[in-house]
Amino acid sequence: MADTTPSGPEPKHASVKPKRDEGETEDPISQAVGEYGRWQLQLTFFLSLFNIPCTWHIFALTFQSLPSDFWCAKPHLANISVDEWRNISHILSTKDGKDSYNPCHIWDVDYSAATFSGHNNSSRACTQWQFDSTESGETITEKWQLVCDRAQLVNVAEMMFLAGVAAGGLVSGMVSDRFGRKRTLMGSLVLQICLAVIMAFSPWFELYLVLRCCLGFISVGVVFSGFVLCMELVGGKWRTISGVSYLFPVPLSYIAIAGIAYFVRGWSQLQLAITLPSVLLFALWWVLPESPRWLLAVGRTDEVMIILQEAARVNKRPLPPSLDKTLRQATVRKESADQPKAGIMDLFRTPKMRKNSLVLYVIWFSVYLVYYGLVLNLGNIGGDIYINTVLSGVVEVPAIAISILFLLKKGRRWPLCLTLMGSGAACLLTLAIPPGDTDLEWVTIMFAMAGKFSVSSSNAVTPVFTAELFPTVVRNLGVGSSNVPAGIALMLVPYLWNLSGVDERVPMGVLGAFGLLGGLCVLLLPETGNRPMVATLQEGEELPRSRNTSCVEKQVKKGDAGNCNGSFAP
């Protein structure tokens, strides 16, 4: 049997018996207004709406950079048609048995001459291009000439947004803890709208890149603050249900932006169309409360009482007469129980915690790479980009619903393993389809959507599983550190499809390989479903791998079955 004894002394804060956590806490707020009711239901719905503009912004570039036909710009005085210009100037090449003009080079002759007597065998690169924007309107590709040698700058634009998301994930939690959930949420929304509107009128590509990075940084603050507030309004098992249900507007946003982009052509117009509706969310300032748990944590019990009175009225529950006293006592207990914060090395201090941390990093990287690799590259799998986007949203709705059932009935370990491996297998099955076979294009799309369905479920389960695996003393640090490999995956996604230059099937092969790798890595982790959340590093070392290994069995092996009462407390 592997040695699970902690290597070295446990940090002071890890050995102190903490206040019980999550569903096992003495929760005066949930006891007063209920774990879930009409009040929580309507607020969860309102908070989930903040996902919509954030999803639109992350997906917008797919439609703002749609490919269109382009060619080297005609000389200023050339009084000829486009077809005539391309026939005499562009170099004809053959690829896959099809003739096409090279839009990046033209024959090196003087086209401004009064007569044209043919060309020699030398060519030169184009410096200006003209585009056929009949169907797509003006794209960022046309506005800033992002073709040929500059084509990779489209990927840079996507990478800048995702880099902002990765950085924002590390900062937004601290801002939310400092200023409160509601103020961070609404403040981030104001900045998001301002940045997006300015970006729609950006005259320079460099400014567009900076604004897009800032937009990603701020957007994750909107999502994170809304999610935390949503989770802190409910109690017990409803935190799992509410946390996953918070994601339902995401696939609906995919469907919506496909429709918006279909009718609103032009990158700037589309940017405004997905930004200005966010102004309506400001009306929720007078509806949404501050998190009562955050207010309680900072000692603002009078404000907590006002919020709970409204919650009790909506939920039709009488408040306990001694609630105010109970809340003040809870504040005093928290202040006396506060412990020094954990450090990053505590994630690697003990054998199992070290293994769990490293395995989770691989899983987060895999989930984000596969999920966003499929979401942001729907235009590269064949078929119509608008239909693919709608299908992507349609398959994710049942995936989220099934995730709730998995979490409540089947634990975390096996559902995450099977769904992540399923996404990898679906991606690998696309390799059997010959590249360029338009008759079998629908099969590729079908497998890609099956992979999207599976990884969407993985994406919903992973945060819950991660939070339960890390002990209380390092939970925030552990979840935050998991966002680092996830952020790296996000920044790699825009460049994934560059590998199609080697072979068109390589990108899907990479997604499939990481899906299988991540799924297999899940089997190295212990099950956390239907178990109390661990508090100390030592308790984390004692988590059984199997869901069927009960607390009683673990204690009997140690000669003590008296502590299996829903708590890990000694």
C-alpha cells in the first residue's frame, strides 16, 4: 500500500479544526429563509442572464472574421472588371485538382501602362487587397487587411481575448472578495459595455487588440461574480444544482448569436448589436441583493437582516425571532476562527494532495482545450457556420441537464471520466472521414457535435469536482491555480487549426488525444460524491478512491467507527 503519511509537518492552519463547510455547516442564513425557494429561483435566473453578453463576446470573432473572396487591389486607374484584372494579373495554381488564383501574389509587370503585352516569369507580393463583402459585410479581415502574411493576426485577436480571460480569472476573485459580489458584477458590466462600444469604432488594429484583451479580462469578472453570488444565495445540495443551472444561458447564447450575426452583417455593427442589449441588465441593480454571506463575513449584519427579511417574505417563511443575535454570534465565531492563509506550496505538501493537484491541472487543460477547441473552430469542421453554431448550442442544453443528474446520482469521478473520454473518442472518429469529402461532411459534423455534447457535460462537472477535492484550507487557492493550465489551453486554441497545414485531420486528432488523456487521468482521483467536504490536508489524504468505500469501512480499518456522523472532525 502506498504511503499516504504527509511528508513533513502540516501547516498550522491545516491542522486546526475549521468551521464546517458547505452542506455541513451550521448555516443561519439557509435555516432562516430556506436552502431554496422562490426568492433564490428568481435571483438565479436573473444572474444567469449575465452569461449571455459574455458568451457573445467570446464567440463574436468567429463571425467578425468570416472568410470571403479577396484579390490584389487593382491599380488606381485600371478601368477593367475584377474578372479581367484577375485573369491578367493573378497567378493560376492547381490544388487538389482544382485551379485557383493566388490572391497573395501577382505577376511583376507595370499594370499602369497604357497597353499590356503579357507578363514575365517573376512575381511580387500584394500590399493591398479588395474583398467581396456581399454576404458577410465588412469584416475585421477586410478593414485591417488580415490576409496572406497577416492572416495569423486573426488568431492573435482571439488569443488576446482569451489571455485576458485567463488573467481575469486570477484577479476577479480577489476583487469580488474585497468589494462584494454585486458591486463587482455591476462595475464589471459597466466596463464591459464601455470597452465593447469603443472597440466597435476602433480605427487601429493595435487598439482593437488591446481593447479585446481588456474585454476578456473584464468579462470573466462578470461571469465569476455572478456565479459566486448565485452559489451564495442557496444552500445544501441546491448549490450544486444552482451552480450548474447557471450555465444554461451559455448554449442559448450560441443559438442567439448565430441568428444575430446572420441578420446583422459587418463586424462593427455586430459588435454593437451584441453589446447594447447589456444596458438592460442595469435594471437588475434594484433587484439583485448583495451576497448575505459576504456581508456576514465582513460583519455587516444589519444589511444581512434587511436582505433576509425580503427573502423570507418572498419565500413565505417567518424569520426566527433570535436571528439577529444568531448572525452576530456567527460573525464573532468567524473572526475568532480566522486562520493564516495557505500558500501555493501547501498544494504539493502531502503525497495525495500533490498528485491530485497535478492531475487536476491536466484535466482542466484537457477540458478547456477540447471544449473551446470545438466551440471556436466551428467554421473549420465543414458545413455552414451558422447552422453549426446553432447545433453546438442545441447539444449543450441536454448536456448541462444530464450533468445535474450525474452530480446528484452518480458521483463525480466516473461521469467526468466517461464524458471526457467520450469527447475524445468522438473527435478521433472524425479522422476516419477523408479530408475534402463533401458527401461525408455531415458525418464529421455529427461526430464533432457528439464531442461537444460530451465535453459540455465535463465542463459542468469539473468545477464542482475540483472544489470538493481541495480541502477548505486551500480550496480557493486550488481552484484558482487550476485556472492557470486552463488559461494556457485557452491561449493555444486559436493556433490549434494552424496544424491543419500538416494534415487537415491533425487538429481533431489533438483534441481527441487530450480528451482521452484527461478522461484517463480522472481515474487517478478519489470520489467526492455524497461525502462531507474535507477540511484539512490530512483529511484529503484519507479520501477513498471508490465511491463504494464508506466512511465506516475506512474507520473500521483504523479500529474506530465512531466518527462517521457526516463530519471529518476528530
